[in-house]
Amino acid sequence: MKKIINTSKAPAPIGPYNQAVLVKDTLYISGQIPIDPATGKLVEGDIKKETKQSMENLKAILEEAGMTFEHAIKSSIFIKDMNQFAQINEVYGTYFDADTAPARETVEVANLPKFVNVEISMIAVK
């Protein structure tokens, strides 16, 4: 059986999906974009700030499910401009220990929801 995970500490979904779904010990987190859940507004203009907000949204969902970034086994990063990869990676890397960081892919895409610059999804296991 699946359990729906939602928290007010992360942005509400902008479509017909949930923030995350827990199946047994595996948590599937929907892509998080840089929306500040306190204001409902996009964090814009600085890719590092945008990445940090996306990661903080993921953190809030992990915490709601009783997990941390240490439980992450896979993440996917979607970006509009591969030239921003190093800046995104710099922020993303502060959330993980290099020796135990999850598997990951980073993909450049034409557009993302709300035309943001970065979206990050994650899978975690207890």
C-alpha cells in the first residue's frame, strides 16, 4: 500500500500529484522547484538561491516522512542551462557527504514548470 506524504513546509503541488508517495520503506519525492512555501512565490534571479530553495523543499518532505538526506538513494536534477551546472552542484553538494551521496543524473531541458531554472526530484529509502 502507498501512503501519501504532504507537508505545509514545502510548496503545495501545482497539478494532480502529491509531494511524495511512501511505498513500504521507499519514498518517491516529486520534483521540487524553487517556490518558497511561506510566501508561495518563486525564488528567482540567482541559481544558487533557487537550488537551495529546491533542496530545502526536498528536506521538508524527507523530514515529514521521518527521513533525512542520508536516506536518499537517487536524485534527478533538471536544469534549463547546463552552464549553471557548477553553481547548482556547489549548493547541492552541501546537503550530502561525498562518500555516501546518492546516485544522480543532471539533464538540461527546454522548459520546466513555471519556467524555473531548476527542478530536483528524489528517491529515499529508510
